[in-house]
Amino acid sequence: TGPGIPQEIRELIFTPFFTTKEEGEGTGLGLSLGKSIVSRFKGQLSLREDLEVGSEFIITLPKVKK
């Protein structure tokens, strides 16, 4: 239900310490840490963007063999 992520910052959102918040409001580590954790499990964290609808983050993990 949000406004979406502008094109000019989409490439930066997974960068450590990148934030659009005011100073003292966040560290800019959430998405970079999330992507790092998902990567450790051989997965992917990606962004699907539609400025008319909003942003959607997708986590894809490989199937675990038993």
C-alpha cells in the first residue's frame, strides 16, 4: 500500500548503510542484512516493483534435499 521505490534508488537499496530516513531514524542495514542471510542459504532476495501498486520483496530459497 506504499508509494513504491523510485527508480533512481532501486540499485542502492541493498547497499549497507543506505537509507532514505532522517539521521537517527535507521541504520540502513535491514535489507543488506536480509540479503546476506538469504544468500548464505543459497537463496535470493529480490525486488519486484510496480509504482502504481507498490514494492514487493521476494525471497527464493532452493529446495532442501532429504
